[in-house]
Amino acid sequence: MGTEGNPIFLSKLATRVKELRVKAGLTQEEVYNDTGVHVGRLETGRRDFSVSTLEKICDYFQISLVDFFKGIK
């Protein structure tokens, strides 16, 4: 995945991913070890990511895609 996405929207997605991780009391390394998703790269907001990656994140944090997007401010 590249950086072709909307930077403002990507920043919001990045913030949401970090919010979920921090709320769960997890480090980036712990999430990576459990999922194989390098959330550190996502949390910068500079990289676009796939729907399948987003699904992995939602499954990991046990939330729906709807709940993920509801949490975006």
C-alpha cells in the first residue's frame, strides 16, 4: 500500500488505531506479535492500508467496522 490516500482521513484512521491500542493497554510490538499488523506504520497516518488490515484490527480489538468508524472524530 502506498501513500496515495487522503492525508486528513488517514490521520483520523491512524488516531483511531492508536486510541484502540492505548485503551487496551498494549504496545505496538504486542499488537504486531498477535496480529502481524505493523500498527506503528499505520499510526503515523502516512500509509494507506487495506480493508483486510482494517478487518484484522477490528477483529483483534473485538469491534465491528461500524464501531471503528463511529469512533473517528
